[in-house]
Amino acid sequence: MKRASQQIARDAARMREADCEGIAHQVRNFAQQADKERGRENGKGLDRDEGLDR
């Protein structure tokens, strides 16, 4: 589902169709979640406390 939502999110015509169907917000959420997970897998995700000196 995440891969499909990413493909839909990248295509403007498909996003318009998703908006007409009322699922555009779900598509965006899945695509953003997949991007965040991909960032964590690549080591780009940082903990909120990382790098803060207290």
C-alpha cells in the first residue's frame, strides 16, 4: 500500500483522482510515513535528544 501511495502521490493526475475519491489525505499520509521510514533505514533519522547538550 505504501509503494502504491507513493506512486499516486508523484503523479498529479492520480492525486486529483484520489482527491475526487476523498482519499488524498490517506495517500499523502502513507507516502510521508514511507519517506520517514526510508530515512530511518538509511540512518538519517535522529532522535530528538541527539546532539543536545544539557
